[in-house]
Amino acid sequence: MSASAKILIVEDEVKLANLMSDFLLSQHFETHQIHRGDEVLPWLKENHPSVILLDVMLPGVSGIELCKAIRQFSTVPIMMVSAKVEEIDRLLGLELGADDYVCKPFSYAEVVARVKSLLRRSELAQPEQNSDMHLDETTYSVHFKGRSVELTSVEFQLFKPLFEKPNRIFNRESLMNNMYDDQRIVSFRTIDSHIKKLRKKLDEVCEQDSVIQSVYGVGYRFVKP
């Protein structure tokens, strides 16, 4: 992980932005601050940060709208920062392409730890899209280093979006929409049950634990073996 990684802090509370910047600088990161949402996209056209800390409530353009716009042209890791703890706000941010979130008030040590985690995951994703693992849509099977496992059609549709976007957090509702195209009503417990079975199959073929990780209160993500 590069010690000179640049972190873009998008936060309208200047005092808070300065404190975050000072802590990140003490950990040998570079930082840049922007305090208005409508100034972010022009800056990104000329600069390439390693991680964006993006506040939800911003003047000019909201963090939610910015996250959606950034994802149209960039895969830079985005961590949403919000004082709102309601579940809908977290899920909305993640659905639009955020990689993580942190709720105010937070410890600066936690922010740094999450930034480092995003950087590690981003670097791991660079060499190949999905390592040696690939999906076979004709047989609903997963192949990894000479081993393979067959999935049910529901398990395959559940795993496909996770596989195609490793490290991205998906909430249960979005996974459910991928599994069923007839708008049927399925409880979150059903999703969790399918995830449990899918995780067991994948962990056996990969010979390791937790290639599908639970993100408490949000959903699931796939971590490449």
C-alpha cells in the first residue's frame, strides 16, 4: 500500500475536515479538501485520488448525487460519511456505488483503518478482475484452480453480481432483485439462507473461509480468494 496515497476529503464542516486531514497526514497520507459538492467533479477531472471521503450532506450537490455521478466514470474507492444513522441512508449510499460508510461521530483512528482497508482491497483488485475464479453460465458452476462446484439457478443469480464487483457491498434488496425477475416478495431471511448455502459451497471449492463476507446491518460482499 502506497504511503503517499492521496485522500480527497469532501466535507462542508471545515473544522472537521481539518481534523480528518491532520490525522491522515500524521499517518503519512496526502490530503486535499473540498467543502462544496459542486466543486468535486471539476477537480476530479484533473486529479486522481486514491480514496474519497464523501460527506452525504453538502452544499451545491449532495454526496449521494456525487457518488452516483463519480461512478459513471471512476472506480475510485468511496467512503460515505454521514451524521444520519437511518438504515435507508446507508443503503442508498452503498447502492449508488459507495464502498464503505462511517457514521458521525467517529474516531479518527477508525477512519484511517477503513481508508487503509479500502486501499488494500483496491490494490488487490488491480492485477486481474477475479483472480483464477470464473463462472460458467451454461452450467451454473464456479471454477477455481482446477476445482468446480455447481450452483442452483437461484444461487448462481445471487452470486453473479457479487462476483462481478468484488469488495462492493450489496444490500439484501438488490440481491433479491437479481435473484428473481418476477417481483416476488421474499423475506431477508430467505436471502440469508441462500447466502449460507452459497458460502458453504464456495468455501469448499476455494478451501478457505468467508469469500462472501457479511457487513453488519447492510448486506454482503465477495472477497476474491
